[in-house]
Amino acid sequence: MFGLLVFFALPLVALVVRVPWSDITDDLSDPAIRPALRLSLVCSVAATGLSVVIGVPIAWLLARVEFPGKAVARALALLPLVLPPVVGGVALLVAFGRRGVVGQYLDDWFGIRLPFTTWAAIIAETFVAMPFMIITVEGALRGVDTRYEEAAATLGAGRWTVMRRVTLPAIGPSLLAGITLTWARALGEFGATITFAGNFRGETQTMPLAVYLALQTDTGAALTLSLVLLVISIVVLALVGRRVWGR
């Protein structure tokens, strides 16, 4: 067990040890850092919100409704978990690019061009992160005793009332866990983002992309940026995880 913990902890400890602490102030004051950090937070929060709006209904459908092709639908919903992110980015590009299957009509009819914009970064992060929401919420819904929902419906509660007053409170901790995992995955997304959104400072360059760019020219700055992402992730997971997994 100790060896397993060392396997996970050693790279993180090495990162902290190798950070050039004497230069950390200068690295963090770099004009490229704040826009990248702000963009990372905005895109990851937006992607998490989209994952809740889209992913929770999908999870409910997979958990509660029987329909032909359900196994295929679940496989498609969870495919980004195992799909290489860069392949996901290519798929998004051929779907929503200017000459893409859907993108050509968005451009011709509405003048909407998604690739290489901030919205492209949000969509890419949503694509790779939403399966965490779906798989977590679906598992929670399968574990809920439906008799409580049936009792509420018998007493006259409508479908949305049952969902709001019975189902969602019952899966609350799992929903919060799904939100946390989805946000963390979106925050660290790289492959699909750089493929579909590009790497433009202030518009699509998130922190992982800034780390990759800095690693090619300034290893110390890359380590500092990595430390920032590590600290943010640990703080959020610690605050939320104590409430969720502690229960």
C-alpha cells in the first residue's frame, strides 16, 4: 500500500522540489500567466456548467429508461473517457469546423465560426470532461430507492417536483463529486483544446497550453505554472472531497 502511495506522490513531490522558488515571483508576474489562468478558470467552469445541463439528463436517461440501443448510447456517452484527447479534437474540428459536417451550416446560415475561439476551448473541455459527470450521476441514480419517488408521485407531486425535492437531494453528494471531477478534468484538458481551439494568448491559451509552451523555452516557468495548477486542484479537491467522499 505504501508503495502505491509513493507511486502517486513521488512525481508531485519532485515537481515541488524542482520549482525555482527564487524566481517564482517573476514567473507569476509574467503578462501571459494571468490571462491563461483566468481563461482556464472561465472555460473549466463553463464546461462544468454545460456538463451538468447536458450530462445529468443523459445520466437519468441511461439509469431510468429502457430503449433499444441503450448499450450503444452509453458507450458513445462514455467514449471520450478512453478516446485520445487529440482524436476528440480532430473529431470536433471535422464536425464544427468551417467546412465541417455541422460547422459549414453554422457559418453559412448564422455566421458562427467555432474553431480557434474561446467557445471552442469550452466545447473541447466539455467533450472530454462530461463523461465523468454522466458515469458518476448514473451510478448514483441506480442506487436511489425509487420507492421514495413513487411515494412522492402518489401524493400528487409532479415529475419536476419529484426530481427537485426527492431525486436531486438523494444524489446530492454524488452530483457534487461529479461536478468536482468534471471541473478538474476540464481544467487540465490539453489535447482536444489545442487541436480544436488552438493556442492563442488571451483567447484560447489555457494554463495547460501555457505550461506546454513554457516547457519549450523556460523549464522553470513551466514548473511554476504546473505548481499553480497543482495547488488549485488540491485545494478544490480537499474542500469538496472532505464533504463528498467523507460521507
